[in-house]
Amino acid sequence: MPRPRVRRNRDETIKQQPLSKTAIMKTDLDSAFLEKRITATPRPDAATPKPEDVTTRLDNVAPRPDDTTPRPAATAPVSPNQTRKSGRRWLKWSIAFVLVAVLGYAIVVRPLSRRGAAKLATSSRRGGVMTGPVPVSAQPAQQADLDVRLAALGTVTPFNTITVRSRVDGELQKVYFSEGATVEAGAPLADIDPRPFEAQKAQAEAQLAKDTALLENARVDLNRFKTLLAQDSVSGQQVDTQAALVRQYEASEKLDQAQVDTAALQLTYAHITAPIGGRIGLRLVDSGNIVHAADATGLAVITQLKPISVIFSVPQANVPRIMQRLNSGQSPVVDAYDRDGKTLLAQGKLVTVDNQIDPTTGTIKLRAEFPNDNGALFPNQFVNVQLLVDQLKGATVITTAAVQQGSVGTYVYVVTPQKTAAVRTIQTGPSDNGLIAVTKGLSPGESVVVDGLDHLRDGSAIELITSGAKPGPSPNHGGAPHSGQNRNASRQHDNT
């Protein structure tokens, strides 16, 4: 007997009795008809079949004798309660989605919209919509003497650098210097074993004494032969021979003396001294080693630090002006600054100019001398050099913070008697120490804006907060008229 079939639909369980093949086929057709009726949209002019007609047609269908395929269970019809539950779930999900959308708008979209509106308002104020006077700081243009300097990058180069080497071969017995110490010229540095050179000197002195005695004897014989020749006791040939022997001994005596001097000099070389004064470097050879005159490394290196020089290059266009000052007997002042260009290390003077221009770079080398009493300059150190080549007398100067760059060129904001800012185009010259010369467009006594330039436009009303009595370095804020471009005025060097 076949087992009963069970079908679970949601939370309900429907149990059915065993069905025949005819009943199974009828149930399948009913399920297909109901599903098609639910999903399809009926046409108004189409006739709706009655359930009893379908049932009558299905009753007349006989199962095939060879049909043994099992049929699926019939689908239970959807009840009204289940339809209402499904609609409630969709309603709940719709309400939840609306709440999430409202919270997202309140948390994310609305703050971003406010920020965008604030930025738009700020940009509008910068574009000239800002109401009320703009607070600014101003400084008057002054008439003063301005130095014209050339800026360059230089290298500290000592006047003398000596490698201490031995001039004789021998054992290094003693070392007197300390590494990194400052030594004076002639100070003892090391000793080489002097005994071989003392023996050579003694040998040369003995040979000299021997030849001196022979020379004296030859001279006595020569005097005797001359007396006998006057008495006609000897021939003149003997006198001439004795005179030649005297001259030979005299030459031997000179040779022996030279050998004595050579041995004494070799003995002097065994005692090594400092040839110049300066700072001595690391020891390259230790005591007990055999040193030779042909050694390439040497014993140590001495570098002269006082005075010291700096070599730097300038464009060839500045050569006539520099040579004019050197030929007039004036030594241009040279300042050496650290790598950042803020700290003054030393101050010296220009001493010489190279004899030719480098064709590859179009520059010429110059050497400046510095006393370097404080030892601030060190060999091979890179420094920023400023060479004073001229001085502008009675120039109109303002602080570099007031100079702006824009579509109209170089300009400043001039304070008018009506407390407004007016754009004034100017022509600038060299600058030095935060000040820049104005060659055209500005007169001494006129006040220019140096701070608060961000919101200024031509004709903007201003409110003076502070007014400097003397121009000087100030913070720079860009502000270009008509275009809103902000640029800082850079320091200009007269390199042409």
C-alpha cells in the first residue's frame, strides 16, 4: 500500500489520502489552471471557463496503461489570511526604507549642503561681495640707501693644504701631534730613527779630516819645491806636479765637506716638523712602522684655516662692474651665510678674479678671503655668498611683502585719503634684507598695504589696524585684481 504524501505550505500541513492516477492528473491540471489564472491578465472579451466544465473534461480523461511516472503533489490554494500577511510585510519594509532615507538625508546630505553653501558664500565674499571695510596693515614708502648684492653658492677652500711626508727612509719612532689639533709652523710632529744618519755623518767627517791632512802635507811640499826651484835644485816639472796634487786634495776636501753636509741634512730630515700652521688631520701611520720617502699617503694632512677663502661663480655680465671696483682700490665686501641663508658665518673681502670665463656656463670664478677667527668656515663647506657690488643712494624702498604679481604686472595697493585701496603698477629694482627698491610708480611717504591683501580689490574700503613707521619684512599675502590670483613677491637679486 503506498505511503501517504505530506505537503507543507508555510505553517500549515496538509495530509492527503492516496490518489489514483486519474485524480493526480486532475489535480495537476487544476493547479496549472489556477496559477495561470492568477498570473495572467484576462481580456475583457474573453469568456471565463467554469470550474465544473474543467472538472467534467478531466473526468473523461483516462490514464494510459503504461504511465507509471509519479506525479507531484498538488499545490494548495493561497488563503486570504496569507495574502493579508504578505501585504503587511511589504508595508513594514516600505516604512523602514522611508525612515532610513530620512535619517540619511538628515545626517549626510544636509550637512554637506550647508558646507557647500558656506564655501560658496566665502568664495563670493572673496570675489568682491564682502561688505564693510577690510582690516589691513600699511607701511609708508621710505627713502634710504639700498645695497646691491650678488647672490651665489660658494665652496670654502683653504689657501694651503699640506700632506706631511717623510723625506728619508727609516723607522717611525715617535709621534708628537694629536689628531685634530691646531699646530704652528715648525712644531715637531714625528721622529725617525736617526742612528743610520749619524753614522753616515761621522763617516763623512772622518773622510774630510783625512783629505784635509793630505792637503796640508801637499801644500808644505809645494812650498819646499818652490824654494828648491829657486835654488835650481829641482826641475820645474816637479813643482807643477806638486801644485796639481794640492789642487786635487782641495777638491777632495770640498767633496768630503759636501758629504758631511748631506749626512747632516739627512739627520735633520729624521726630525719631522710642521711646514705650515693649521689644523692637522687624522694620523695615517702609527709608530713602529717603516716609512719611505716614496710613500704616497704620508703621515698626516695639515690644512690652513686662518685665513681661509671661498670660491664662487657669478654671471659674466657682472664682470665689468666688479673689475671697476677692484681697479679703483676698493675691495668689495663678501658675506658668507649658512646653507639656509639665515645665519651670517663670516664677513670678508674679494681678493681676486679668475683670468678667464667658463664658456660652458657663462660664469667666472671669484675668490674671497675671510679671517675665520671663530672657525665658522670649514674646508669644502658649501655656503651662500652675497657680494656687495653697488649701493643705491636715496632710493625709494618698501617691504617686499607689499609687492604683488597679477594680470596687470607688478603692483601694490596704495592707501588713499578716502581710506580705500587703489591698485598702482610699479617698477622694481634690486632687493636686500626684506626691502625692495621702487624705480617708478611710487613716491616716498605713500602708504602701501603689507598685510590683509586676501580680500582686497581695487577701490575696496579698508580699515587700518597698524601702520608701521619704517618698512621692514612682513608676512606676504597675495591678491591680484580682476582675476583672484594670489601670488607672493619673491626676493629679487640683481644678477644681470
